[in-house]
Amino acid sequence: MPQKKSPIQIEVTLDENKVPEKIIWSAPDGGVENELADAMLLALWDGQKQETLRMDLWIKKMPVDQMKMFFHQTLLTMSDTYLRATQDEKMTATMRDFCDYFAEKLNLKKG
């Protein structure tokens, strides 16, 4: 029986200097079709070379305050993913403490 494939597509529109102006992504199996995004961080693990392959993009009009929130939320999500992958509660708590520190230093906490 053939394996099911689940396509994920990312289309980036660049200006004349190859700076992203628009990011559109689709993941039909996840219910996402041609959605706009202002930034993305993509990390893939190469098990053969034991290294991370990365692609970090953001549109040139993305405000810095939104980039700060994007990074904070990404760090929090990475903490959750780390816990699910490793069951290492102690390091997850340390990562979340750093996320709190990060938010405090960037004045991201509300109220």
C-alpha cells in the first residue's frame, strides 16, 4: 500500500533586491489554503549530518514589535514541543523561565 503524502507549500514573493514582500502558505490536510504570513522560521533536522537546516524569512514591512511577539510565541511553542518530544520537565521549566524573562525585558507582558 502506498504511503500518503501531505503537501506543504510556501510561496515567497521577492522585491528587486530579493527581500520578501509576501509569504503565502498552504497545507491542505491541515485546512490551510493560500494564507498570508508575515514571517516564518523553518527548521529541518538532517540526521545523517547531525545538523539543523534553517530558513528564516520575514516581509520587509513587518513591524519590529510584531517580530518581538513572534519570537516570544515561537520560543514558548518550542518549549511545549521540547516537552512532548523529551518528557524533560526540568529543562522545559527552565526554557519557560527564559520566555518569561524575554517577555519582561521586551515589555511584552500585559497588565
